[in-house]
Amino acid sequence: MAPDFVPPLETALRQVIPDLKRLDNVVRLSGGASQETWTIDAVTGSGSEPLILRRAPGGIPRVMNDTSTSVQLETEAIAIEASRKLGCAAPRVRYVLKPGDNVGQGYVMERLKGETIARKILRDPEFDAVRPKLAFQCGELIARIHAVDPTPLANVLNVIDGPTQLKRYRDTYLSYDYPHPVFELAFKWLEPRMRPAKTLTLVHGDFRHGNIMISTERVEAALDWELVHIGDPLEDIGWICTNTWRFGVPEKVVGGFGDLKDLLAGYESAGGAKLSEEDARTWIVYGSLKWGVMCMGMYQGFLRDGSVERAAIGRRSSETEIDLLNMIIKGMI
């Protein structure tokens, strides 16, 4: 049976697809930890348009507090379109849901072809030819995101620079009352190095496997802009280089598929600032610490609801401790 939101969604989409006949193949995808993701085929008089519905769980908006790092779905759509219009590879937003549509909070965007699963991108033979090009292409895409003028978005996006983030994660870590000596070391190492940004730019906030659509030819798009904000551009550089997102290929610093020098070269070629590996190093260390504290949060969730998934992720904090020691003590990245 089709979900109950399909009839009102059809009505809403006719505002932008006048010859829409019906919505077919409405299927919820398993990906997406915080939002619903649905694939949809919009059947028109001239064919079929592949779409994605990104919707709040049950259509109900989440309540945001002052410390939330996420944005509402409407804001996410605004940031995507502002970036796409300046040449960023991102899916075109077709429609932003309104309260009167009776579908819930969310937006509809075009559905692109490609892969987001790291295991396939890093290991399947069909990606062998494109894999060496991906780090450079990711650098280009990140630079184009950072080139978006954040001024028109300043009223809807938070400004979150490095020191602000570090303090938030330290406060979160302390609230768990579960000491991790390696995390204490990492906080102390980062505090004098995590300085205010030289330049504040638009930042994707979660640029890594799972949120990058990759085809056998290129990086097709940046997805899931839920953590978009105004901040330090080095954040996006460091996050894709965090060992957690290398998925078992640690020697390839960028997402398990490329080298940092290629990422930085692509970034500079597309108009980004000239950055050194040392510039990125602080944010790569921060990425491992951040993920470690996030894993601690998953364990706290397991204590509340007994979720096996949360427990499995929570125990991975020990992996980040090894990463942090290798980076801080041995100088590795």
C-alpha cells in the first residue's frame, strides 16, 4: 500500500510539475539516521521524473534547542539551492513542503544516479578507474561550497567556528562522566591549536562517505546538508580525512580513496585558499575526537533504549583513541 502522504504530495507537486499524473514506486530507503528518505517516480505526460522525498520522521518537525548543530529541512533546502546555483554539485530542489500541503516537514529533490556506500566505492571493480580522481574532485566540490556567499544565509544558519565546536564537545564529553584519558589528551592538544577561523565560509558540515554521491565517472553531488553552517572551511577538509571515513584503507587519507595533496590541489584549483597538510592536521585530529565523543553518545543512548545498533557504534570510541594516539604521539594523519 502507498503511504498515506502520497495523495496530498501529488497535489502539492502539481504546482511545479503541471503534467503530473501520479506518483509511483514510493519506497522508503534504509539510509538516513535522522530523517526519512523516500524514492519516488513522478509519472508525467512525457515520461517519468525520478525524485527523492526527504522528510522529518512522521512529517513532524524536530524541536531545536540553542546548542543544536542541525538545521530544519527548509533551511537545508535553501542552502542546497544557493550552492547549486553557484556551480556546486548538488541535487536540484524541486519543492519545499508547506504546512498546508498536509505531508509534513521536508522537501522533494531530483534523484541522481550513483553510489554512496563506501564498501562499494572503495572495493568494487567498476569504480577502479574513477577512484584515483576522487580526492581531487572532492577538493573542487568543497571549494565551490565554500565560495557561496554566506551573507544571504546568515539569518537562517548558525556561526560555529573551531573553538566553539571544541567547547561544545568538551561540555558533552564531561556530561557523560565517563573519563577517557586519551580524549583528555586530545582536548589539551587541540585547545591551543584550534584557533578562530581566518575566514568564515559556508560549511557543509558532514562531507564524507554516505553523503557523497559517486558514479563510475565522477563525484556527482554532496548530499545531506543537515549540518550546514557558517564556520571554518578547514572543517570540511578535515572531516573527509578522518580515519573513521577511510573504511579500512588507512593509507589513503581522503575517504580511503585518495591522498591529501590531491584533495588540497583540487581545492585550490577551484578557487579555494592554498592550504598545507599542517593546516588540515588539526582538523583531522579534531575529527577523530569528535567521532569518539559521538560514539560515547551512542553508548548513552544504548543505556536508555537497549538498542544493539547504538551499542555497536558506542564501542567504537576505542578505535578513535588509537587514531588519536597515532596522530598526536607518532605524528601520523
